[in-house]
Amino acid sequence: MTTSAALSRPGPRGRLAAFLHRHARVRLSLLLSAPLAWLGLAYLGALAALFVTAFWSTDTFTGDLVRSFTWANFQDLVTGDVYRTIALRSLGVAVAVTLIDLIVAFPMAFAMAKLASPRAQRWLVILVLTPLWASYLVKAYAWRVMLSSDGVLGWGYGLTATIATLSYLWLPYMILPIYAGLERLPSSLLDAAGDLGARGWRTFRTVVWPLSFPAVVAGSIFTFSLSLGDYITVKIVGGKSQLIGNVVYDNIGAANNLPFAAAVATVPVVIMLVYLAAVRRTGALENL
Amino acid sequence: MFPFMPQQAVTPVTIPASEHAVRLRGLRKSFGSVVAVAGVDLDVADGEFFAMLGPSGSGKTTVLRMIAGFESPTGGTVELGGRDVTRLAPFERDVNTVFQDYALFPHMSVLENVEYGLRVKRVPKTERRTRALEALKSVRLDGFEKRRPAQLSGGQRQRVALARALVNRPRVLLLDEPLGALDLKLREEMQVELKAIQREVGITFLFVTHDQEEALTMSDRVAVFNEGGIEQVGTPAEIYERPATAFVAGFVGTSNLITGAAARSVLGRDGTFSVRPEKLRVVPADPGAPDPVSSDEHSAEGTVSEVVYAGPATRFVVDLDVGGRLIALQQNLEVSSMDVMGLRGRRVRLVWQRRHEFAIGSS
């Protein structure tokens, strides 16, 4: 009797569940409301604030924010040779780190996805992930010790040291997307290429690379943007060299020029947008 | 053939060495402690349509992959056209493969897929184009050159895979469950078409299948695989009518075994014997009727335990009085479903000609 009563007259919870079941849109918006609010406020809001701030200025005498529109920050940025040099240097570092990571990551990811036994595969994934569990600072300082003139590597500090350290730090972010991409690539395609007469290099060039390119792009977005925004590694192993991140940091702190820092911070954002647009034009992302 | 004559598992066909498309000797493959292929000897003649038939895990696909060069054998040799290729890479062997999942390159057009092998071999562009278009035409896909594989149906993809392999004019074409992913109707069409294409191009086709009907209808000869070894090699008729082992009898068609006491009582002999269902005649077991069994026939009485009406034919499952069970297949020539369904539980006599019973080796 109790079951039939429950079926004929549902309680408030039952009615709510039934209502949500019938109204898929309400259900979806309830699910998404919290993440969307977080995304809207914390992410887009902050980004908008950054752009707005970039068009303000500070009173040179009092150091107070002047909330009126001006192009001055961007004019300084474009005309100042120092900033152009730093922007180009940052870009160069990001490109170098991305290329080095790609060269190291691709064979590693390929071995993991296509050659290793399932058991070895699991261990290799853990091995790649392990460095991510350690603190960024610990790893950067470890490189500082290795790079110091009496360290294991003994290269000294500077741009090369920065590139090496950043390449190490972001390597997992390149390996994992490529690994995932190659895992999805059917092994029979590699067999088919060999069967049709293609040797290793040709199979790579005509089959593996075009089909894993979207995964490479995904990985490069990580290494590229993380490198462009970094300022700690440069501080620790970069010697006297400065990157965009340092200019932003110094203008927020020592120089107390928040609007200019904001203007500088838009540079990596613009570079990333240009990069994504360029990648999109190749059409490689349509298969995602 | 005389009844009761023990059948040899393999009737060796002597073919001059130069006319061997494929020759396997003592081929073995183990993955760790698992033995996938346990010593296979096989000769496939030039121009043959040859099937490797067996259940999944019987080693047939592994043998195919070793012929293609995707797996290297643990032991034994692979010869193609008289040349030992055991240690050669896939790109050094004169074979091409049609993969089970077709393995078409998704980022290339149909034409680029078909041209791939020729491009790798540096065939000049005009010749390449002509041959690729010809190959597409031979599989009735002209006009589809610019499509991507994703824009094709399963049957069309299958034909592109075929064209991509055939355009290279290999010595042997390997087909791994080529029709497995197609629906029944399309599969039957492709069986006929594959056979026609093979006759036309004259290339040796070596194909793997777990579908006994496919193997019987398409091939010149069949090798039946079980547990990493070959149970029997022969023409479809030999395999079907004279299965060498109980496994072959059961895997190719319905086994219908008469064994032990039943064999002694019905046939007057010891051993295991097989009769195919369509060779059995079902007659009423009427004690008053004249004996329907002539001197060159055998018969057994039993009770119909199941009647399966299947359109053109009806399958009777008969439990024999002497033990065991036989399945009889009767064409529905003059009877309707109404008639046959009423036969369940009735006493019947199964009659067959002696020449249709075959002794089976124990395996």
C-alpha cells in the first residue's frame, strides 16, 4: 500500500524531480549557474577590468589613479625601444620553449601511446605527471642550483638558462595533449602507411603529424602562454634579462603604475589571439 | 569417395615453388606466455582466392599480420613468390592489405588515399592519376574522388580500401575480415563483387574471416584454424562434406555427430561420424508402413523435440532413441509452416545415404 500511495501522490522532492525532468533547460541552467557566475565574475570581469585600467593613468606626483581615457600607455609601449625589445625577447623565449618542448615531447608521447605496453603506459603517464605535484619554486630553485657556475650544468644565468628551465617546467603540458591525441590515432593507420610502402619518416610526415597537429596546437598553447606570462623563473635563473612578466610585475610593485602594467599585460593576450587566429586559418582545428 | 574412409587432414597439393604466392613453414608467434600461432604450414598458389577461417583467437589474423609484416614471427618462415621475407619490413614486401577498419587516412580525399602507395613509389603524376582513377572505377566509385572518407558509407569505404590496395598491383592481397563491418545485404553483394574483382585482376587474395558461409561461397580453398593451428585445408566442398575433425564439422555448418553407442547401434561401427542436416530425410515412423530404407541407406528413429521454420526450409531437431541428437534440414517444397509446426513431439525416422556419412578423426 505504501508504494502505491507514493506513486499516486509524490512528495515535494518527487515533484521537484519530475519538474526538472520535464524542463531540461531549467535543469541545465541550474547546473551551469555556479560555474558561469564564477567564470563571468572572476575571469571575464578581471579581464575587462584589466583592459579598462590599461587606458587610465597615474598622477606622477601623488601616484593616485586617474580614471580618464588615454592612449598614453600604449604610445609608451609602442614607441619605447626597451619595451619592444622586451616584447620580442619574450616572444622569442616562448617560441624557443615551445619548440624545445615539442621536440622532446613528441617522441616521448609517441612511445607512450604507440610503443609501450599498457602497464608501461600507466607508469609513464605517472612519471610525466610527477613533476607537476612538486612546487614550481622548488623546481626553479633546483635549476638555479644546477645552472650556477659550480653546479652540475654550470651554464650560469641568463636567457639560455631561462629557456632551459621553462622548457623543463612546461614539458608535461606538451606531452599530455600530444599523448592523448596519438592515443586516439588508430594504429591501423600506421600499419596502412607501412603496408603502402611508406617508411618511418614518410609515415610521420604524411599521416602521424597531420592527424596529431591539433593536439600539438593544444600543447603549444599551454607552453606558449605559460612562457609569455612567466616572471618568476626569469627572476630566479634569468640573471639581468627581463621579460614582459617582469615589466608588469615591476610596474605593479616598485613603479606603482598599475595602468601601464595593465597595458603591458595586454601584449601576451594579443600575441595569443594572433597565434590562435593563425592556427585556425590552417584549418587544422576543424577536426577537433 | 567410400564411406567410412578416414580422411586426411591435409591433401598436399604439389605446386612448383615459383608458383607459390605464399608459403608458410613452421610459423609460430607467442605474445609473452600466450601462444597465438603454434606452427603453421601453408601453401597458397598464385591467383587463388584463399580463406583463413576460424573463430576469434584462433590465430588467423596473427598469421595474416605476419604475412603483411606487422608482426614478426617467433619462429618459422614466410615466403612470398619464392622469396624469404620473414625478416623484412611491411614496406619491403609485395603485399597490400585491406584492413578490418579500412584504415583510410581521414585527412586525405578518396583520390589521395588511393594514390598514396603510388606516390610513395614515385610513380609519375599522370600515370599515378590514371591508375588511381582506373582503380576507383573498378570498384564502382568513379565520381567520389574528392570526398573525404567520413563522407562515405561503410560499403563505399570498404571499396576505397580495396582500390587503395589493388592500385599497387601487389603479388598478394591480404584482407582482414573485409566484410565484417557491413550489414547482411551489403555483405552478400560485396561477396559477389570481391569474387568478380579477384577474377578480373588475377591477384592472389588471402582473406581472414570467422564467417563460414563467407569462406565457403567466396574461396577456391579454405584453411580452418583452431587454437593457433590449421585443422584442415581444402576446397569448400571438401571442408563442408568431408570435415576432417570434429572441430571443422562443428565450425563449418552444423556438426550432427553420431558417436559411441549410437554409432554402434545405427551404423554398426565404432567411432565418430558426421552427416550434414540437408542430407537427412524425415519420414514418419509408422510401424505398419513398408521399410523406407534401402540397402545403401542408414536410418535412425527418434522424437522431434524442436521445429524451426526458416522460410525456404525447416530445421527439425530430433532426439534419437539410441542417444544423441541430429538436426535435419528439409526444403519446404510442398509443406507450409502450418504443417511443419504440428510435427513437434512426433515420432520420426531419419534416413540418409551411406555415402553422406563421414568418419571424423578425434581432435
